[in-house]
Amino acid sequence: NVNRKFHPEDTVVEIAGGIKIGGGNFQVIAGPCSVESEDQICLVAREVKTAGARLLRGGAFKPRTSPYAFQGMRAEGIDLLMEAKEKTGLPIVTEVMDISQLPLFENVDVIQVGARNMQNFELLKEVGHLNKPILLKRGLANTLQELLMSAEYIMAGGNEKVILCERGIRTFETATRNTLDLAAIPLLKTMTHLPIVVDPSHATGIASLVKPMAMAATAAGADGLMIEVHNNPSAALCDGAQSLTPEAFADVMEAVNLIRPLAYKG
Ligand code: PEP
Ligand code: MN
């Protein structure tokens, strides 16, 4: 059950390599929006590891608004993530878009269910039968209660390794890609024992806003961050405008580490 009432202790989700998230364990997930090539993913993996990220993200199956936009490298992208993991030791976080793709995710460390699939209930049931951490992103227009009910779908199948992710929601404001719901962090902490990660990249859509929102999310008590990093953002095949260079990411890590001891704990 997701409810804090029946489970007062924070859940600590154990990921591969002894990496834990939740219950005071703070982790940063970083990497490109999409895997684009062997050189790109391996280079970014090394850079984010040096800066202090403990998990590597990279999309292989991409939920793009336009069918003519880059759809991801698919199975080949998963293979390249495995190669980057072998080279750096960083566990992998990558998105599944459909149940039929799950056999390819056997060696993926954390399976991401994206915002657009937050209420794909059949997919939630299926990943609920796995013994693997699931990063569940809040839907574009979903309430916290709906997010928690989606987490409940996964847990009801026996998989209690659920990490929630606030990634911004749709509002009337169009100056930013989404509106980051910072209050969701301390509020979710009262409702549930599950760890909460914040994605300031998709929440803002603007690279210069990633640092202040990463700092704010850390101060508000997030258990981790997910940040998009690209070796050459202006040439990225997806989400370049919100992607940080490795240098900018290292600067964000420094600021976040200064704030961590001061973070709100409830
Ligand atoms: C992503 O993390 O690459 C992604 C597509 O995010 P979201 O589902 O939050 O839009
Ligand atoms: Mn993206």
C-alpha cells in the first residue's frame, strides 16, 4: 500500500550496485533525453559520473508528440545503454512505452513509466509483477491522488519498489514547458512513504531554469533529481533546449550538494 498511514517508515528502494534511494538516501539520475550513438551515451555517462550522478538515464523508446520526430533507437538504444553501464558501472534508467517491449528490459536497472503512460493501467499491472524498481512519472494533467493510485496498481501486483517523479504539470502558463509543482514534494511525503524524485528538465523545458529548480526541489525535500545532460545540446535529437552541458551539470551538482544538509525533512 502507498499510504503513509499503514507504513510510517520511508521506503528505501534498492537499485543495483548497492545504490539506494529514499529514507535519507539522495540520488541524481542524469543523461541525455535520448540515446543517439555509442560515442554520445558513453561520453555523457562518463561526464555525469564524474560530476556525481549515480544513475544513467537515456531514452531508447521515445514518446514524441509528432510521429515525424525522432522516435528513439529502440532495441539498439537499450544495447548501447548496457554498454555505457559496463564501461562506467552506472545503473540504467530507461522508459518502457508498451508491454510488448518489456522482454528487452530484462537487464535494465530501473524501468521508467513516462508521464503519458501514468494511467496505462495494463502496463502498470505488468510492471507490478516484476522485481525491479519502477520510476513512475506524474501525468501531464494528473492529480497527486491519481499518481498515488497508479503507484498502487504497481504495488498491488507485488512490486513495492516504486519511485515517484514530479516532472511538472500542464497549466495556463506557456512561458515554461510545464509548471513544476514544488509543493507536491512535502505534500506527497505526508501522503506516502515512497521516494520522490524531481525532474527539473521536463518541468521547465529551459536549460537555464534547471539549476534554480534543482536547488528548490532539493530544499523542499526531494529524494533525488533526474536531469537531462547532452554533450552538445544544440545538436540533440530530442529536448536540446532543456539539456545541460556536462559543465553546467557539474555546477548544478555543486549547488545541490550545498543545499542538501539544509533540506526540509518534515
Ligand atoms: C523523459 O523522461 O524522457 C520523458 C519523456 O519524460 P516525461 O514522460 O516526463 O515527459
Ligand atoms: Mn526528454
